[in-house]
Amino acid sequence: MRALAAGRLVLATHNQGKVVELAELLGPHGLDVVSAGSLGLPEPDETEDSFIGNARLKALAAATASGLPAIADDSGLCVHALNGAPGIYSARWAGTTKDFAFAMARVNDELGGKPRTAHFICALCVAWPDGHTEEVEGRVDGTLVWPPRGGNGFGYDPMFLMDCASQTYGEMARADKEADNHRARAFRMLAALLPPAA
């Protein structure tokens, strides 16, 4: 397993919500994070058929283009009664305008009276300019509520109620959500690669 050295790290995303979450998780580890969007790096087409595959593709593209180590997240909502959809297509269900109110309504409509269990997956990949990668995947289970509740978070957060929670991700304060969501669980698995926290 290859560890990251303190220094500059590219967040291989143009999603500002992910930038904020990942920057807060990485900040204490002496990593100076910069987003792919702020560097003007293009977003590669997500052509893989798994979260890990898409995270690897994005991290390698950013590391190669920037000459710096990069970390990419690929995450999504997997609805059990919809055979795992929207899954790796979670962002695409929101369309080119990233309309997640529309995407949540589509999930609700397609569910109808079916069971509403679901899980969020977060795959994280760290890539180096020489092509080496390290990958982990975190998961959190829950149920889907309708109508959506809360204006915090992003994506499908307002309709996702984590098991044993009383608030949706959209209702939770960011610090509470980030303490044990799918991204935090994946990040904990990645901790062995990171410089010690200050």
C-alpha cells in the first residue's frame, strides 16, 4: 500500500458539494487540496460499470493531467427495488441541469408501492502520476422518504434516511452527516494512506 506525502492533492471533481466534504476530511492531514475544476481540468466521461472503476478513471485522469497525486470519489444511490438504480448513473438521472428534485421525483415515481430500502456507496481512489492507484469503498444503508425533507446536503440527501437515524441527510447538520455517511466510511478505510492528522 502506497502512502500519500503531505503536499498538494487534486480533488478530481467539479462537484462543489464533494469538494467541500473531501477538503474538510483531508485538511487535518497536511494536504493542500485543489479541485480539478479550479485547475481547469476536463471531466472525463464515466465509462466504467462500477463505482470503483469510475473513481479510478477520474483519479488517473486528474493525476496524469496535473502531474500531482489525485483523489476521486464516485458515489451514488442504489435503490434495492429498482435493481440498484440509479447507481452509477445517479448524477445522470438529474440531467444536464443537475436537477436533483427531478431525479428524486423519478426515483419515487418508479418505486410506486415497492419497498423503499436503499444504500449509498462511495468509492474513493487515490492515483499517482505514474499510474499507481489505491481504492476503497464505503456503504451506508437506509430507506427513502417522500416528500424529501431538508435543504442541507446535495443530490439525493433530502430523501435518504440512514438506518437508525431520525433525520434525512438533507435535515442533518453537515457535521453530523459527515461523521458517518458513506464518504466518511470510505475515508476511514483510506486513513492508512494519509499523513498523520495534525
